[in-house]
Amino acid sequence: MAVAEYSWSEHFDVTSEVKSDFEEHGYIIVRGLLSKEEMLKVRKAAEHLNGLRDFTFEIPDGRGRNSSYCIWSQPGNDVTGMVGRIEKVVGTMEKLLEGEVYHYHGKLVMKEPHTGGNVNWHQDYGYWYKNGCLFPHMGSVLIAVDKADRENGCLQVLRGSHKLGRIDHNFVGGQTGADKERLNQVMKIFTRDYVELEEGDALFFHCNLLHSSDKNDSPRRRWNFICSYNRASNNPVYVHHHPQYTPLHKVPNDAILTCENFTDLSDKDFMDPAVDKTIKLDLENHEKD
């Protein structure tokens, strides 16, 4: 069971209570952040045959399974770009991180029925640190494209584990995962929360929060849409596969509903996984250009 839950309305704001929950637990959940009408458009964009799926690749989990990913650096002007730019996403994150943020990357994570792999325990800052981001002034917003529950391998978090600071990470399969010996000790003292979400629900979480997800043995797919942000004052000291500080043009909360661009993805700057030193590809399934 997760804690720190709120419901989206036009009156939602990051109050002192919301901020306190984020600082204490390392995350908050906002139910219904995206409406059913907005999710219809997001799903259409995600599933479009000439859209994001043209840029997917697989990463092995070290246990015989893969999960599919699509990652881009710039939000762009399509429907999925509107998700990463709307006020209720960006503005909330800016209040939680206490400063201007920019779009660090967007991601579609696809765990298919019966085959989707594990995501090993990790902190996002465990590898963003290696990209030259000196401070953990970073966070992500995970939006459920499909219903996520324990049956289809929903996200798990160790509540309050962001207070540990960054811990060492190593390769586990093709993924960067938390040091196993340290993780075994950490799991003895932190409560594990299963983040069960309905489509359109959102999890805002700190970059040092330890999280993972199980394989998907269910007959239902589980797709997540993730927008990650870096505070403008935390410009990476290394040029790498994600962007340096780039001012983010925020858009009104109705931008998803008014956008009709599903296929022009020319300004998203999709990541070539071969240049990301924090993952190892499934070379048998990854088709190189």
C-alpha cells in the first residue's frame, strides 16, 4: 500500500503538506492527473505505428527476460511532448524540487503480457550522477498508460530511501542496479510500497528513491510514460547522451487535448542506446541503423 496520495483537481497545489510528504517519503501520488480523454490521446500517440514504437529497443534484466524502452531528450511538439510540458506536470515538479526545471528525458517503458522483464532495484541518480549531474536536484513523473498492480509487475519503492543519498550501482544484466550487498541491508529497514495505479494516475518521485518492478506474468500489458527533470541550476558538467540545460517552454493544462500531432517526432532527439554507458543492450534483438 502506498502513502502520500492526492487527487488531481484544478485547485491542486503543492501545499506545505504535499511538500512535507515528498520530503519524508520521497514520492507523492496524484490520482487522475491525466483525464480519460487525455489518456485516449496519449495512448493513441504511444501505440501509433509511425510513432514512438519505431524507436524502441530492449534491455535484458539478467534473468532471461527483456523490457522495451523508447527514450528521447527533447519533449517536442507532439502529444507526448505536451505531457512533458504541461503546467500540472512541470509546475508541480518545480515546486517539489524548489526551482526551475528542464526536461532531462522522456521515456516509454513497455512490459508486454507474460514476457516483460524485471527492473532491478536502483536509484535514478545512481546513473545520472555518472552523467555529470553534481546534485540530486532531479526527479521524475511516472504516468500509468495502463492499469498497474502487483499482478502485472507494478512499480515498487522503498519509502523514505531517498534519505540514504546516492549508493553505489553496478551492472545487473543490461541494467544499472544498486549494489546488492548494500541493498540487502537497506531492505531490512525501509518499508516496501507497491505503487498500484489506474491509467492517468501519476507518481512524482525523487531521484534517490530506490525503486524496482517485477516481471509481468499476467495476460495484461503494463506501459508507463515517464518524464524526468533536472533543476536548471544543476547543469551537467559533462556533455552526454541527455541534454544540458535547455529552457523548457511550458504549455497550459489543455495542451494535450488541443494537440493533434501524433507522428511528427522530428524534434524529440531520440536516444541511440549504443551511446548510453549505463545500459547494455540485448544485441540479438537490437537492430542497429
